[in-house]
Amino acid sequence: MKRKSLFIIFFILGCASAKQTEKIEGKNFSQSELYQIQNKLSAVLDSTSNNTASLPEYFYPEIKEVDLDYYRKSLIKNTYPSTPDSVFQLALNNVENDFKSGKFIFKTYGLGTILTLEDGSKWDIQRVKKDLFFERYGIVVDPIAGDLVNDQLRLYAKTYNSVSKTVMNWFYGRDISKEANETIIEYIMKQGNARPEWRVKSKTA
């Protein structure tokens, strides 16, 4: 009798553990959909690449008077190039390669925020959004930096996303970042109980 009881306990614990480590199922795109995305990608890349002649004034007015010496000294990732033009080209090359490999990615930076609901529960928005974008849209949210962000990283993310988001918004026919932000609470209410990793654990004294 004791052996049977122990078996039942281990079985229940095993199921609970499997549920928590269950892999997230992302959206699967058909061959037709992938073909449409690739065609749009080519058009967006051509349009974006044509802006290089007037970089950085046209594409990024905020670094119009960029000081290249300061830019080089303030690099956080030494693997990134050290001029606006080269960062721009790197981002375009990377987004093209990622899309052609079937990887649809949005680049982000920052530490994220904590959402507190009316019931007092706290949620890690960065973690929630990462799962939401992957499950609903088949998009990977890739954080490239935490709270240490400089012009180099901002330029890279903005260039990459200018292509990636344009293509994916076109594919879905709407601003999916805006849609995700507007439905995130609903998403938490529906799936939060099954996603303990989304919760922010309260600190105990």
C-alpha cells in the first residue's frame, strides 16, 4: 500500500514538473507565408538600404552631429563596428540573414518593467512579452543590452527593427507591437496561472 501511495505522489510531482518545463509552442508558418515574407523583406531592404547615402541625417536625426571619437570610446560591445554607417550595414545584413534562416526577431534593450494587477500580483512584462510574441506571431524577442545602452546599440536595434517590424506588421496587417501591449493583461489573465515563471516573487523580510 505504501509503495502504491509513493508511486502516485512521484507521478503527480513528475507531471507538475513536466508542466513547468514544457517548451513553448511557437507559430508555424506555411511555405506560402514564408514566401510572402521573403518577398516583402527584399522590398523593405532595398528601400532602407537606399537611405545610406544620407546617413545619419535622414535615418536618425538624433545623431546628426555624431562625434566619432566619442562614439568609438563609448562602445559597449566591441564586436560591433564603430561608425554609424557600419552599424547600419551590420544591422541590415543581420536582419536579412535571420529572415532567410526563418528567424523573425525584434531587438530590445532595457531592464523591462513590472506590472502590478488589481489583485496585487506582480508580473515580469519582459518575460511575458517574449512568450506572447513567440506564441502569437512567431517572433523572438532578443534583448541585446540591459540598462547600459549607448548610441551604437540604439542605432543597431533601431535599424534592425525598422526592417523586421515593417515586414511583420505588413504580414499581419496591423501594428503587432501595439496590439501586444494592448492585450498583455488579457494574456496574463488567461495563461498566468500556468506560467509561474512570469510572476515576480515578493521579497520576504
